[in-house]
Amino acid sequence: MLDDLERGIVHALHLDGRAPFSRIAEVLGVSTQTVARRYRRLRAEAGLRVVGLADRDRSGDTQWVVRIGTTPGSSQALAHALARRPDTSWVKLTSAGTEVFAVVHAPHAEQPVLLGEVLRRSGVTAVSAQCVLHTYLGGPTAWHGRLAALDDRQQQKLRPVLPEPSGRSAAGRSAAFTPADRALVDALGHDGRASYAQLATATGWSQATVARRLAELRARKAVFFDVEVDTAAYGVTTRALLWMAVPPAHLDRVGSALAGHEELAVVVATTGTTNLLAQALCPDPTALHHYLTRRLGALGEIRALESAPVLRTLKAAGHLGRPVRAPRP
């Protein structure tokens, strides 16, 4: 379990994933060495990692949520194979190990390339894919359970000061990322706190150009930083994916309401017969039952609900941990 200082460090990194330890230490009232030491401990014991990610609406990509039914003996191999792919995130084993869940990233108007490959694998019993239409909670907005450590004054001191976006970028109408932008985001997906020298090597730009371009992408919210950390360190032992069917006329209201629930880490609208997907994080099965029957049960607009317990998460938002390096010429 994290103590108050460690929760404060995680909260600070959600506000600015590249904040210097010295600034975090000043806000938390401890030494820089203490923050650095606790950060290293969190990395070693709680899987802490900062990753930089492209905003879905500005990257030229579409997200798909994929469910793959499997025979019990084939699920782990398939899940590990999906986790190694650069176009996946949030790869999970669910439903007693007979289903694999993943988020797949594909260019707009294209289906995920991996679907054809999955269908050819032995042990696959069913495949479904739903396009993510809107995010109510998730992406740049973190789970509420990680954002309760710092007060308003501390949060204000930690928020990054970024340049004002201008021109087409200010209106959010800029073209899709350039190849160099994608190389930059790919490097940040391995390590959001990589140095400018490392990012310059990955992109072929100078350090000054990397710093300027990253600041611009952050200013127009094309890139954001996420923090990966084991939710068990917050007392979470029970995780479940919730698939809900809501009439379209009520979808926006229900999705917005669910985004305020402290038990949920993700809420997205999707295509398909179930059009609202959420992930619940609870202390134990009893707490999950209470949430499903009391809070969700009070929303009469939810016409159907399917829950799938998450057994293991093999990959979170960022890439698996290979080092930042230069692209091949």
C-alpha cells in the first residue's frame, strides 16, 4: 500500500508527467533526494511508469475494443502475443482465463489488421470488435482514486506552463502527426520521462527542436502523459469490465454520470449491441456487488449489463518496456 507521500508523487506525475523531482519535492515539502528515492521504489515495487500518448482525436487513429474468446489453454499465449504488438494497449485476461480483451489502434476508417491474424490462430472460439466513439473517462482523465492526494494549491503549482497554441493547432484542425511526430510519441510510449537527448536520438531532431515540438503538441493537447501503477497499491483487489446497453437518447447522460463514479477508471461509448463500456476497480467482490446493485442498479436507463472479471493485465497504456532508440534509416 502506498503512503501519503507516494500517493502525492503519483498524483503529481498525473498533473505533469515530466515534472522535475525538484518541483515535486518543493510542492510536497520534502527533499529532492526523497522524491527520487520513493520514485525508484515505486518503479521497482508498484510498476510505476510514466508514458506519453497521442490523443485519439488528433492522432489520425481510431481505437477498437476487441474481445477474443479462447479455449483455456490458449488464452495466455494469445494475450502475450497481442501485448507485444505496437498497435495494442490494455491487454487483459478476463472471464476465468477464457477471454482476452485488448484495445487496438488503427488508422481512421480501417479495421484492425490483427483481426485476420487472430482468426487464423488455433484455440480462438469467438471474436468481436467495437469502435470507440467517445471517451467519458480515461485517456487524459485519470481514475479518481489516484487524484485525491494533493489540494488545489498544490495541483496549481504542479500544472505545466505551456505555450499558447496558435493558428491551425489552436483550433485543433492540424493534419495528422508527421512521421517524426509519430517517432516522438512512440519513444514517449516507452518512457514519458525520457531525456531530450534520448528523444532527439529517436526522432533525428535536435534537442531544442524536440523540446519545442513536444511543448507544442502538449499545448494543443495532442499528446498527454499517463501514469501506470499497480492498482493493488491502492487497495484494489477486484477489477471488472462492464458492458452495458443504453438507449441512444440516454447514452450521453448515463456516460457522463458514470464518469463521476469513483469506482470506475474508464467509461467509453462504443458501437455494437452493448454501447457503453466501463472498468470498475473495487476493494473486494462485495464492494463490486454493492456498486453493481446500488449505484448502477439505480440507473434505469441501463437496459442490460454484462460483467467480466479481470484476472490479469499484461499490458497497460504504453508499450512494453524496450528502451528508447533511434528508428532505422
